[in-house]
Amino acid sequence: MNKRMELIRLLTARLERLSVDSIWARRASGLRRSLVKAQEAEDAGNTYPPEHLDALIEHSFYILRSAAREIPDAEETWRKLRAQPEKK
């Protein structure tokens, strides 16, 4: 298996783990289908043009970066909580 396909398999798994509540998960669903089709073609002995695979990879990273920006910063929340005086 070539390095692009290894990366595509990894990205497919990461895209599947996006929260269903995220707008990015909905946008990723079509992309995941394209990634799976590329994997199936590779498994069947066919190849996609490298430029097409590169575009899928780039778009996958864009979606994952965008989804990650939606994740609240738990450490910042913890710092704010600790800074508040305790109520007795």
C-alpha cells in the first residue's frame, strides 16, 4: 500500500469520529464516501490519479482542522474555574 492510501485510511477513520452535532461532520460525510471509493479502487487493483488523492487529503485536513476549532478549550475552562473563589 502506498503512503497516500495509508494516509487516506487514517483520515477516513478520523473523519468518522467527528461529533454528529458538528456542522463539519455533515460536510465530511460526502468526503468520507469519496475516500472510501478511492480505497475500494485501490483494493481492487485500480488507481486514482495522485492529484485527485492529494485533493481529497487536503480537503480532509481542512475539515479536521475546522472541526478541531469547535472543540472548547477544557484547560482554559479549568483555569477559570480554579480562579473563582470557592463559595462556602
